Amino acid sequence: MKENFHPELYIRTTRYVFGVLIIGLFFWFIPKGAGLTFIDVIMIALHFGGRIEPIAVSIYGAVFIALYFIIFGEIRWKIDVLAILLLCVCAVTMVNSIQPGDNGSDIRGNAVLKVSVFTDTREPVPNLEVDLSREQGTPPQGGIATTDASGTTIFHINPENYIIYFNLGNFPKNLEYPKEGQKVGVQNNDRNQATVILTKIK
């Protein structure tokens, strides 16, 4: 049995399997915990920028590290250790980006902001989660609302400058996810309005 044992083949196979597991971790296991599918992860990687930039960086980093272990079958201790450390950073960044903790803020107030969401063919987008915050990330208290049948929703918030954006996890598959949020300034009255136009995927 010992004569048939080939250490080089064993090491190469182990590194190959490890690389495949890395891809599975970043494209299935971690996203699944946040309710995202494989397609959602692909969309995140393609929409590089704005709210999802940290996730995209993690995905690209993990893919490069996985390919390193898959392609190079020989042990390179210094590079291997560095790659594993970077992999840990990517994993933590992705988890925190997909499932960020509560930022402890509360934007609820007396000012009223009416947000209307339409497609580029002027059709209202109903039952869509609309997020509002000072910067893209975890929506604060008072920063999440859902559009009605007319594609409209109302926020009762403090007067300030905000960004309107959306939750990729439940975003409609027939619409293009905006690469950047839409800025809006809210005054201390009930006449604040914003209209968001989303492009249909053809």
C-alpha cells in the first residue's frame, strides 16, 4: 500500500478540493444564510460599486484565492498562509456586508418624504422594499418602507440628506439593480418627493 502512495498527487488533490470548497463557501453557504441565491451572488459581482462593493471585493478575492489553490498543486508555505489569511478577511467582510448589524441610528421624525418607483416604461413597481439612510448599508429605524399598488411609499423622518436604495435580496428579477443610490434632500415639511426610475431587463 505504501508503494502506491503518491504524496504529490495527494497534496495536489487536497489543494484542488480546498479551492472548490472556497467557491462553494462564497457562492452558496454564506449567501444562503442571508437568503441569497447563486444568481444573486453573480449579480452582486457584476454590479461592482455602491452598497455592494465590499461584497463584490470579497467575491473576487475569494475566486482568485480558490483558483490559486486549484491551479498550483505545490505547497508554497508563505503564499499559502497569506492566501488563507486573506480568505478569512474576505469571509468576514462578506458576512458583515450581507448581514450587517444594526447601526443603532434612528431617522424617524416629523418630515414627510414621498417616494415613487416606476419602470422606464412608466409602470409603477408595487410591493418593493425601499431603503433610506444617510449612507448605503443597513437601513436605520424608520428607513425601510414598501411601495403600494401605485408604486409609492411614505417615510416619516428627520430633515436631512439621504440616499434611496434597495435590498438586493428581494429585488425584482426583471429589473436592473441600480449601481448607485439616489440622493434626496428632506426639508422639515410634508412636500418632499422623490421619483426613482428602474430599468427593465430586456
